[in-house]
Amino acid sequence: MKMLIILFGLLILGGSVGAYILTYGGKGISVKSNPAPTSAVSQKAPSNSIVYGYWQDTSSYINSFDLTTNKNTLLAKLPSNVKHVKVISPTKIMYINNTDDRDYGSEIVVRTLTDQKEVVVLKADAGYGIDDYVVSADGNYLAAWQVAPPPSSTQLRGGGSRVITVLVGDSTKKYTIYDEPTTSPVRYPVAVLNNGDVFYDKFLANADAGWAYGMSYSNFTGTIKGDIESMAAGTYGSQPIQSPDGAKLVFAGYDGSKGPGTEVVNGFRRAIVSPNTVETFDLATKARSVIATSSEGVYTTATWDLQTNSPTYTFLSKNTEESGAFIYNTARSQSTKLKHDGVQSMLAGGAFLTSDQAEGDVAVGNLGSKYTPSSSNLYVVKAGDDAGQRIEVQGSFLQLIGITKSAYFSSTINANAASGKSSNKQLKLQTLGFKPALVPQRVEQQSGEKCRDVAAAQCNALHGTTFTGDQARTGTGNAEYDACFKEHFATVRGKNASNNCVDSPLYLYGQEGTNVKVSAGTILYSPNVPYSQEGFNIILQKEGKFSANGKSIESLSFDYKPAIKTNRPSGGVVVPRSDIERTVRLFSEKLGLNEQETFDTALYAKDSVDSPFVFISIYDDKTSKNILPLYFEPIPDSYRNIVFYLERRYEKDYSTYQLPIFEKVRRDGFTAVEISFIVR
């Protein structure tokens, strides 16, 4: 049995029995049951087409499936190294082309579907790669974000950031709006209007949660620029997302009632951990409007329903009956709690789209966005039904691109007219809007949600506690807090979406008084001691302890973004959840880990997986060091990097796998042992 996933929680208002309506009074909330609808619901097929992508061999296939006619159409066959596929008209798509190992593209192109010809809209500047773009609803204006990490580093901090605007139909009309060093908050585009005006969020590269440092705007040429005072840092806690019609932004806001939003609490700005409103921002009037507020709970996400153009959001409350995903009806000024899990999108006639998550190493997504899991199956669930009907689409690992009306695309599409060169890279397709509303959530190579610690901090804000991520992971003894963390951590970390945030302890052993400097070639999140761009300054102490940046500890602990793309190791074992700790201890013994290393490793593995079965493996030393590159001064006499791989399984696996090759840790002189996990 595969688990259902939520990419967008969408459901027609009043369209199912037992939905909940939130009514707002002051800053509190109350919940009441919504009676079942009395009108009959049409059971005809929704008048929509599903646009999706999948990869096969070394190509990416972009297809459309018409739900009315049950007809599948191949729209385009693309190379595999593309991302941000976006439909801009019935005959054209746009995407970033020629992505490298960091997911930075060399150009943005428009492909005409009738003859499969490409036109380059924008080429990356020398030394830069294209990370993201947004395009106006009419498809005429584009704003791209280009980045240049420092040499020999996967981190962006210390590099460069540029925002370029270009007229889609005339690439000679190109303007550099911002050219900024990434040592301070930089601007990246979140919206472009049909008149060419651009709106920006600011984030601090490689910070704890670097987004939401304040919004600004410019005209198309950059001759007019300004900060938006009403969207200052500390007044919102999630990245603003443009609506499908291009008119508004939605975000989780903060009203200042608990103290300054810029004040750091439990390692994060208060506006990040305690967002207590959901708000929209009118891009024409630059006015904010509150659509949901609570003095008790936390609003953890905010986005849009692509079909109805309605805000959707998730709410975390002490009262579990009030927690959940909601959709807001602007006309009624009313929110509905979603009854069904696994909803990806609203469909016409009150139906909605759900999916099964594909198993294995299939997590793909654009750089700067949460990695979204592929789907193995798509279903249409009609209003009033609990069961869905499977859609007979092509491909094994499906990426939803969007939803259109039936018969949206031109009847003269010819996907075989041309084919591009292919490469052996993963398809990177993001779930995107059709009037395009790119959802740039910078949580990977530049900035991160920090997995465990965001969940810990937001539950602290909710319950008035001060537990660390480490304490939360092992259990605090506070039943309410532990329940909050368990559920919220699963959401943040990837219970319903894959993620590449991993946890790591680094152990150092050597002669007392030895000075060591440790730095990383990738992004570190939530270290147990402060981490600067220069790295950790360490003094080795007795009995395996050491001080790092003035704090005495037994190991360095942090989350990190893998520096390379990772596939599942070929060797391993599949065990029931009850055998995880025992199996990891056996692996640790074969690797030559000591008692403390084994204890920490087994505990983390046991607490990281909630599925009935798990595939357990390890990467070899060379691959592990590429996943988490660490640099030492002086170089250790012995250095071993071990990355465990845990993959959730929801059915018993009768396949036979070879055991991994275990290379024992050598401990000669100054020794560094790095142990981390990738959990999928």
C-alpha cells in the first residue's frame, strides 16, 4: 500500500460531508461542523486536462491527459536536464534548459509545441547560472534569478546574485535590476505583473531560515525601485506566493503581538516560528488583507488552489481537531477544513485530484524549492465520493505540472517534429501554476526549513517550551509537546513530501589541546554550536570531548544539504520497523564504531522512520565524502565519512539485495568520524 501525498490541499467549499468551517472572532478561532450539501452533484468527468511529466531513459516527456475524453497527448519530448516547465499558452511551454549538477541552468527557452522549435529568451551571464524565474500571466514579461556560488563551494554565501528582466518576445530588451553580493540579504523575484513590474522577497543565503527579510518592487527597467514598508522583515514568516491569476500574493504573516518579529527565539526569527495570520497582498494596491488569524495556533504554510484561485493554508493548534489544511473562499470570507488526504488539486464539478507517492529515490524538484515526490498513480475523486478512479496516464514516476480546461492545447501539436539532446540527469519538474505562479520556496541549496529544528521551534512557540531539536527528537517527557513535534516534524521533514535535509554528528578524537578548524563544502543547518562562514574553531579535550567555538561538546551535530545528487545504494537490507535499531547496531559493529557513536546512530535511525518496513544501506567512503564534503586544518591522520541510507517501505519487499561493503574505521592519531543519514 502506497501512502497518499498532499501537494496542494484543495477541496470545493461545502462539497463534502463533515467538512469544517472556521469562523473568526478577534484573534481566536472556533470550529463548527458544516452540514452535508442538499443539492445533487454532477458525476460527469471533470472538464479538465492534467499536464504531467515523467522521465524515461535519458528524456523528459511532457504529456496532457484530457479527463473528458480520456485521451493522452504527448506535448513535448525534452532532454532530462530541464526544470521549471511551465505552460504559457495552448501552443507554448517555457523552461530552464541545460541544468548542471547544482541545478543551475544556462538558458531559459520557449518551445512551440506545433513544430517543437525553441527560442532562447535569456542566456545566463558568464560565471552565473539561472536558478529561478517568474513570468507574467500574459507571458510577456520575465524576471530571472541568476546566482554564482564562490569557487569550489556549493554554498551561495560569499558569491553573487543578480535579477535580470527580459521581454519574452524581444530578448534585446534585457535589464539587470539587482547585482548583489550574497553576504547580506539579496532579492529574488516572486511575481511579475502584466505591465512588467516585479516584486521581490529578500533572503540571507545559508542562514537558518533566510527568507522573509522584507519585500521590495521595481519597474521592468529598474529605473524605479523601492522597499515595501508594509512587508518589512518581521511581519511575515513564509515566502510570498503569487496567485494563479497573478493579482495577489499569499503568505503566513505575523502581527507583532508576541514581540518583535525579527527577534531570534530558539534559533529562528519570531516571525518564522510564530506566524499567527494568513494574509494576502494586493499587487496593484500594495495592501495587505488578513484572511485568518489565531492567538493560539501557528500557520505553517500558505499557497493557492490553482483551479479556484483560492488561498490554502495549514494550521497547527494545541487542539488537534483544529489543526489541518484549509481552503479560503474569498467571496464568503470563509475557510473550510479539508476532509480528504492526498489532494493535489481541485477539479471542475467539485472533483479533486489525488495521487500515490512513488517509492524509491525519485525525489525531484527545482533548486530553491522543496523537493516534491513523484507519483506512481493519479486519481480523480468526484464530489461526495470517498474512493477515487485511477487515471490511465503514461510513465512510472509522474510529476504534476498543472491543470487546464479540457481541449486546451492546439490540435496541431507535433511532439515528434524535433528532439533535443539528452543527458543522464534527473528530470526536475516543479508543480507550477498555469497563469504562471512560480512558487519559489528557498529551502535547499541557499536557505532551508531546517527540518527538525523548525518543527521543534514552532512547537515551542505553540506550547511555551524551549526544547532543542535534539531534545525533541529523543523525547522530552512533555506529552503535548512530543505529540506536536512528532506530527509536525513529519510534515516539515517530508512525511508527505520527500526532502534532502539530513542530520549529522561529527566526532573528533586526538591529543588534548590540539587546535582544529572544520568547514563544510555544503550548507549546514541547525548546528549545536554557532557556525560562521569561516567554519568551526575546535580545541580537542579529554575522553573524546572538545570545545567548538567556545562550547564544550562530545560531537558536532547539524543538518545539511547533500552536495551532490544521490541515488539509492545497490546493496542493503529490508527489515521491519521493529528491527531498525538492531540492524543499525550490527552495521555499526561491522564499521567499527565505538559505543557512543553506535548509540547515537541507532537512536537516530529508530526515531527517523515511521513506515512498517525500511531499506537500510550505507554509501562507500568516497561517495559519503562527496555527499558531505568537510575540510580540516590540520588534515586528520584518519578521517572516515559514513552516510547511512534509510528508505521507507510500506509493503513487505521479497527482493534479494547484496549486503553493503563495510570498511572499518581506522583510529590513528587525530581521527575524525562523520556519521549522517539520508532518509527517504
